[in-house]
Amino acid sequence: MKTKKNAQMQLSFGMIFSIILIVFFLAFAFFGIRAFLGVQDSAKTAKFLNDFQSDVEKVWKSEQSSENEEYSLPGKKSFACFVDFSSSARGAKNGIYNELKRAYYGKENIVFYPLDFEGTESAEIKYIDLASITENENPFCISNVNGKVKLRLVKDFSDRLVRITRIGG
């Protein structure tokens, strides 16, 4: 005579509850890490804007200056673009002009591309000669290479405002 045996695994309520808590804590930890990294990117962008504005003001107050500067920017922002939204698009990056316009609220003249709307996307930098900067290219974009943006701040005796150029071009 053969007997049938059914294997049955029994988990107690405590074990099931523990597994649910572990999953919950892991999900919360990943969410917290992601939020912390977002705050880090926002802080790095804010530091870029603060340091850049300070350097522009320093050059603006001088009689004549030409300074090469390097700033840190989050790696997910490929370009820092100076845009004159009162003028039409032209030059190599004119295809992204309309997308950059989505981050324009009235006074902004620098926009970070690509847009992700998770932090600071655009700002106004004072004392720059936007018409001169965007004369041939609008938007005038400077590449973010390995988290670094390199540019030159220039002011001659006859200039009222600071011009921005690419280093090496």
C-alpha cells in the first residue's frame, strides 16, 4: 500500500512580516540615496552659479581682464548655454533653442542642457554682454567635460560688460 505525502512549507506570521519589513527598508534606503544624490547635484549647480557670478563681478569691476576659469557642474548636465531669448536661434546648437526656451521665465540668460527639471535649470547672470556672446551662436554652449566647464571671462578698457569665450576658441 502506497501512501501519498504532500510536502507543505509553513511560514509563520512573524517570518512573513519580517520579509515585508526588509523589502520596505531596502526600498526606503534606495529612495533616500537617490534623493541625497539629487540634493548633491542641486548644490553643485548652485555653487557653479554663485562662483561664476562672483568671478564675473570681479572681472566687471576691473578696468581690463582676461581670466581662464574652471567650474564644477553635475555630469548629467552636458552644456552650460548662454541664450539671448529676445533674439533668434543661430549657429551650431540652434536646434536646441526651442527646448532651452522651456526653462525661460523672463530674465534667465544661462540654461543647463539637457533639461531635467529636478533642480536649477536656468538663471540670470548679471554684468555679461549677452548680445556679444550670442552674436554668432545663439545659444552659445560650453561643454561640460568630466564634470568641468572651462571658459574665459574677458573685459577690455572700452567694454562696459564681461564677454565669455570658450578656452581655445
